[in-house]
Amino acid sequence: MYYYASHDQFERDFNLMVGNAQLYNHPESLVVFDALEIDKCVKTKMKPLHLKTMEQIAAAYEKAKKDHKRRSKNRKDKKRRHH
């Protein structure tokens, strides 16, 4: 069994499959219809993962910003004590 290392990797492969279905089959074929229906379903299911990922990135950024401010303040305080 194969597991994807990232959501992006899965999406690239999935988009390639949908694109190939459209490229190699008649636009009104059942294959294209099914590929587009599955595509809608997958995108609906993946959207919360993207939102969660963006929330995690934003939270990590805010934490890093606070940590940086704290470290900067500590360095300044340390310098003041030594002078």
C-alpha cells in the first residue's frame, strides 16, 4: 500500500488522473462525468484539510513572533543589567 507524504502530493496525482480522464475520453463520456463528480467530492473533502493547515501555519507564525519578541526583550534586559 502506498501513502502520500503530503496533501499536495495526493492532489497533484489526483488532478493528473482527472485531467487524463478529460484528455483521453470524449467530453460527454461517463468516464469524464464520473471523474468530474469524484473531483468535486474530493475537493469538498480536502477543503477542511487546507483550512486546518492554514490555521496551523497562522498559529505557528504567531507563536514564532511572540517567541522572537520574548527573546529580543530578554536580550535587551540582559544588556541593560550588564551596563
